[in-house]
Amino acid sequence: MLKFTEEHEWLKLDGDIATVGITAHAAEQLGDLVFVGLPDVGATVSKGGSAATVESVKAASDIYAPLDGEIVEVNEAIGTDPSLVNSDPLGAGWFFKLKLKDKAAMDGLMDEAAYKAMVG
């Protein structure tokens, strides 16, 4: 089950680990990515705080932590090939895996229908 944030991140939960990336809408708005700065494994992040950075031919942007937790894995592939985020934002273009501090906090995020209505 996918959940979405107002900042255009998606989360997919597996146990208490959420895989996090940006939506196709966000990837399209950013344009072709030329750089991805990933967080350190073991870093603690807070909801709304900067967790990663991206640079495109258009602009640089922060990728925010969707919920509180600890970074347990990063996607080194997008550090080497940022275009994966553009070509497969909901698959191979994921950013990091987050061990959630409070799994129930996922309930406060949008489902796919609500996200599509927001970007409408």
C-alpha cells in the first residue's frame, strides 16, 4: 500500500520499514535530475526535515522526511545514475528506507486517490 505526502513523497511500508521516494508528478516538475544527495545510513530524521537533496537542470530541491525515523538503507544506484528517479520514480528510483519511529503515523498520510486529487 502506497501513502503520499503533500511534499510529493511516497512511502511503501514493509513491517516497520518504509521505502521512500518522490512521485512521478514531482520528478516531472523537477525535470531531468543531474545529482542526488542521499542521507547517511543511521541518521535520525524528523518529519518535515530535509533528508536528501536533488538537483535538476531547472533547480535544486530538498527531499523531506515524511515521518520520524532512522535511515536504514539508501539507494546508491540513484547517486550514480540520478535519471533512475525520472524513469522509474515509484520503483528503481526510490531514495531511502526509513525505520519508522511510529508506524501508526502512516495513517495520517494521503492515499493515492487523495494525492491525485491534490495534484489534479
